Amino acid sequence: MIHFCCGCAIAQNLVNNPSFEDFNECPEEFGSLKYDVPFWTQPTYGSTDYFHNCSPEMPIGENFIGEQSTYEGEGYAGMYVYGPKDYREYLTSELAHTLIRGKRYFISFQVSLADKAELGVNQFGILFTKKPLQLHTKRNIPIDLMRRKGYDNYIEIRYHNYYVNKVDWLEVSGSYVADGTENYMTIGNFKSNVSTPILKTGNNLKKASYYYIDMVSLKGETQSFTLDETYVLENLMFDTDGYSIKKEGRKQLEYLAVYLKNNPSFNISIYGHTDTMGSKAHNLFLSKRRAKVVSLFLVDNGLSPRRIAWKGYGDSSPLSKGITEKGRELNRRVEFVVSKKRREYYASSIFEDDDN
């Protein structure tokens, strides 16, 4: 038995000009990234910088804020992610194409804290939008305000320590499941100063956090399922005595629907399971409901009912002994098998056994 994300392969980078190699003009002054670098812009009045080997004014290597060679190529960007009075700078990338609904994407970029910056942070925010943002501010973009305006496609990537390495590059990396509207990706710190954890790195330095940034990547996951293997929908946990699909499991199922629609010769069998709380009869009923609600979700997302079969096993096949709440949570699960067979002999049709 394996988990949903096993066997993933990584596709092409959807970030155009990811290491800031291509430029319209060699940078001659601070804050010129939005003019000099194709496919990149900034969403606020914050003046994000561009450094390149071609420039005596904004060189890589030794420059106004420190000294750092590139991670790759001959250019990189630089920006304040923490400054006085909530001053912020951001980077916005125009993506190669709109992201696919329900598909998981892997984000990564390299950062190095500038030598003359006193403060390091332990997280970066990424906001995905349909259109480029244009905000008349030099301060942080409040994510709560963005959500009220309908911009809800936001994640934070946290580090167990702080990004305070001033010699080497560190990778910031995370994953995101798309809703199918995203054309732009904005990177920065969306929190105010009071809400941003910081770590002091020295004395007599700029009371700010400034990072060089290089090699930005956004790559879609290509899921390759082994036929006739059992997978666990690992993010689809249920409450005790419940069978409603939680929000965190929906995008995972949307991705599964997309995968099956892209592979029309494959069918799916879905199996529901419970913990041992309750009677055998009730647990069997509950497991059927869990399998069926997943099946109907796939139908609602465009998969033909003829390609889906489902069955409930009650509490007869636990993954854990179920002594602790965590163990019981693992047993309240849904599994699936992808197959070229039209129907698995041990599964029920989505429209049969519907008397419960």
C-alpha cells in the first residue's frame, strides 16, 4: 500500500526567465527590475532591485548591500522583506501558462541574506493571482485584505530555522494545489513587522532584512500511478462518525479527477474504511458512505460514473491499532486502485447497494 504522492515526476519550469538572465536593459540604478527584466514585475511601489554582471552600478559580487556571487548564470534579484514602518518589496512572475485546477505544483527559489542586513526571517509568502497586482503602497500587502478581495490562493513556506546564511544560497521550497485561475506568482513577506518573526545577525547593520534571490522554479507534478496498486488518499481524513469531505482533501480529489480524465482508458475503484468506534453494522454503513461521497465528488468533477466503482469495508482492515486518536484518524480513510479493468469484481457500482 502506498500514498497518493508516490511515483511523482517533476515537469518543466513554468517561471519565465527564472534566474534573471535575460534583460531589456543592463541595470544602472536601484529599483529597476520592473523595467529591465522581462516576465518579472513588482506589484507595489517597493523598489525591487536587479543585479547583473554587465552593470558597474548594480553588479553581482560586491554591491551596495553586500557581496554574493550568483547561484546560476550572471544575474539575480534583490529585495527587502522586512524594513522600517512595514516597508516591503516583492517579485511577481508571469507564468508560462495558467495553472491546472487540482494539480499540485512545486515551488522553489534560492535566497541569501545580504551582508549588510541585520535581520533574518524564517518564512516567505507566495500569492497566486489571475491578473498582476497593482497596489499603491510601499508597505506589506496584507493577506487578510487580499482574501477579502477574493485573492485566496496564498501559501507560506516556513523554515525550521531562519534564513540567515550570508555566504551560501539556501533553498526555499514548498508545494501548492491550483484552482485553475493562476497566471501570476508573487513572492515576498505579506505580514506586518509586528507579525514577522526575525532573528538579529549582527550589530551596526541595516535594521532590515534584504535577500538576494535566484533560480525561481514552479514545476507541475506528473502523477504516475502503478496500475492495480492500492493508494491511500492521505489528506482525506474524516471526523469520527463523519463522511463529509474536508476542505484540505478537495484539491487532492480534483487532481485525481484531472488525472483520470487525462487517461481515459483507466478506471478507479474506491474503498472506504473506519476506526473501531461504534458497532460493526454502523461502521460498515459509514465506510460505504465515505467511499460513495468520494465517488460522487469525482462525478461532480467530470468523471463518468461508468469508470467508478466503490465498496465499504467497515473497520475490518485497519492501518493502525487505533489505540490513540492519531491511530484512529489513520483508520478513517479512503483508498483507491487505478486499473484498466472496467469493473473490479469486489466493488459495487456507484448506483448499486444504495439502500443505506
